[in-house]
Amino acid sequence: METIEGSCHCGTVKVSVPIDAAGVVVCHCGDCQKLHGNAFAMLAVERAALRVGGEAEVRWYDSSAKARRAFCGRCGSRLFKDPHGSPKVLVSVGLFDRHLPRRVIKHVMPETAPDWYAPPVDGSP
Ligand SMILES: [Zn+2]
Ligand SMILES: [Zn+2]
């Protein structure tokens, strides 16, 4: 299976996801804004298909009753959102090369975006 390789800023945590992972989803919820410093752009990846290297530096944080999130303990790069009970893990798209063969397919919770940014109200790209 062809994969896309990514890493955190310091290079300690490496990730590999299938090239056919779903397109980029952008979340505008309050948790993402606080935790990512902005909207969170992510790829939804089947849990079993995600490969992670440097796992010793992956730090988990229970961001709500519904999900936990991960960051690199060395450089602080945001890595994952892991919704409890979901077959998919959301992988930060910023870990990958800027020439990703994927595009934004959806905006989530555009109604809670900060008022300095105006995402499409219908959630479309
Ligand atoms: Zn790092
Ligand atoms: Zn969010």
C-alpha cells in the first residue's frame, strides 16, 4: 500500500498513513482553536492503518470526555485527535509535506470559528 510520510517539527515523531486516507477536514471548534492555536486541519485515518514512530515522545491529553489528543513531548507539535470509540484517528495535516495529494473536503463547526475568520457556512470546501 502506498503511504504518505510525515513528522513533527523536531523529527522525533514520525507518522505514516495510507495515501487513500480521506481528504482534509478543518475543524473550527473551541477545543481545536485553543489546542492548535487555530483551526485544526486533519486527515481521518483508519486506526489500524496509522503507523507511528518515536512513540516514546508522544504525549496524550484528555481534551474532553469524548476524545484525547497528542503532541510531541519534545517540540510540542500537535499530532492526533483520538475520539473514543471511533475507528478513525485524526492526524494533523501539518505533519506532512505541503504538496499533499489531498484537498480540503469539509469544514466542521464553522459556526464557532473566530469572527476574524469566515469559513464557508455550509461546511463545503
Ligand atoms: Zn517533535
Ligand atoms: Zn475541533
